[in-house]
Amino acid sequence: MDAQTRPWSQRELAALKAAAGALPDHGLRPLDTSVLEDAREGGDAEALASAAQELALDLARTALLGEASARMRSGWHIADPDAEIDIAAWLARARAGGGLTSFLDALWPDHPDYGALQKAFVQETDPQRRATLARNMERWRWLPHRMEPDYILVNTAAFTAHLWRKGAQVGLWPVIVGKVSTPSPTFRAEVRGVILNPWWNIPQSIVRENNGRFPASRGYVRTGGRWRQKPGPNNALGQMKLDMPNPYSVYMHDTPGKALFEREVRAFSHGCIRTGDALGFAATLLEGAATQAQIDAVLASRRETRLALGKALPVYITYFTAGRAQDGGGVELYPDIYGRDARMAAAVASSEGAMQETECALSG
């Protein structure tokens, strides 16, 4: 007997119906469980097993991957590895071991930020705040439902960078992100090292913006047909840049413009992530790979030097307009600086309008 037709116990069916009924508590549309009752009333055990199997798979796909359309995900460039999970095989293993409930519970993002959002969503009564919480729970479903134990998560809407180690947040740094005209993209990369005293290879867009005019007094030189800036106190990258190759040429780095960190809304860059206390951040990342004395010696040399991390560290550049409050009390809402919530809402409204038109056409 294969997993598709294996009989479902009453306990399993009850757990499945309860999980499907709880989807609205996660900001999702409910799934139709009437197919289970129809199959049961028909007395066809095989049809009931098939219906339960399909409902469980639909539930799992929704919880793991979300229900957003490609238009709603516009601008989100982080591939979700959960899409590669063989959900049917996972479900079969869980049922064979009597662990259906554990399987259903394990589908949701296992992150305290998601948990805080979901708890707040259930308690919230204001429609607009509920919509914001639902959008951000959906964004968490676009990330791995089990994040790596060690990673950096930058939230451009909150202007913060969070360092996680062994599944716990161990540090928080303020950041400056892209202007509205040059927004920081969402993507995943890997930090392989820290570059101290970096040269700045000036992007062509900035060269055009400045009409190719850069004063030599501030360390600018033209070599190999392109403009660069020498390491030093005026360098736009400051004293540190993370080695994190990515197709967007967006990096986390230091900045000589420290005063901007005093602003509440910090959208000033061309897309890169300027990091507050950048040298402290770098030293934290290099723990176990380089000593503070080694770091200080390199900085004093004024020569560009790359210090490798012990192992590559994932970094996620994200956009969440609601998240867990850092004081541990509830959630915080952040400005929709790039209008991505608004576009997401417009996509939902357009989709619902199209569905209504289809329903009218079918019924007419």
C-alpha cells in the first residue's frame, strides 16, 4: 500500500483539519476541508485517503512557500530552498513514524520574528496593521523555514543588521541603506572575508552622476580606464568592506559619514549597506579567525588587506516592514520606504478583482 492510499486514522484527520483551519491565523486563506467529509460520507476509504493526502500537501506547500503570486514577490531575489523539498516523501515518513502533528508544526518558519508577528496578528484588530503583519509573515515564508544557525540578516526597512550565531541573535548594528531612487535589493550572498583599508572601485553610474569629476586631494585616481579611490580617511567605503560577491555589487561597508547614523530614517546610499560601528562589526565576524591586534596592525598599515572568515557566513538583505521589537515586547512597524507594501497590496487587489470577474463570467 503506497502513501497515497494508506488509510488515515481519525486522529490524523482531526489534526489535518485543525491545521487547515488555523491558516487564517497566519494571514492565509483557509483550505476547503469539506472534501474529507464528502469522501467519508461516501464510504470510500481510498477516496478519503487520497483527499487527505492532497489536502496535507496543499497545506504544506502553502505554509512552506506562501501563497503570493510572482507579481506580489516582485523585487524579492532570494531563492527559497524549501521549494526543493520533497514534501510527499517528508509527509510519508512523518505518517509512518506516527509524527503527523510534528510534521504539521514544522512547516512554519522557525524564527522568533515570525512567531512575534503571528502572535500579534491574532491579537490585532486594526485592519491596516493586520494587513501589514500578514505581508511580513508572508515574506518570512519566502525564506528558509529553518534558517542556518549562523547568518547576518539586514532589514533595510528597519535600518538594522542582525548577527545570529547558533540560532540566537548576538548583535545588532544600525545601517544606512539605498535611497528611494537607488533602493537596496533583496538577495542572499555569502560573506567570505573582511577587507580592511579597501580601495573603492567607483561604479559607472556614480561616475556619470559626477560627470567624471573626482578631486585628487580626496584620494581619487584613474587607472586602467576607471576611477578608483585610495584607502584612507576620505574613502567612501571607510576602513572596512565585507567580501560578499553578488550580482548587484551591493556590499556592507564602513563610511566616513558617521553623522547620518543619528537620523531615524537612513536611506542615503546608492544601494550598499553602510554599517554603524563597522570595525566592531568586522572584529565580531573575525572572532576566531583574527585577533584584535592583527586587525589593528592591518588598519595601521593603510594597505588593503583581506582577512578570511573561518567559514563562509550567509547574509540576507531583506525588507520587513514589521518585526519583533528588540526590547522583547511585541512587534514594531517600520516605514515602507520603497513602497513594496503598497505594491504588494495593489497586486493582491488586482488578483482578487480578476477572480471576481472570472466568477461573475462563470455564473453569468
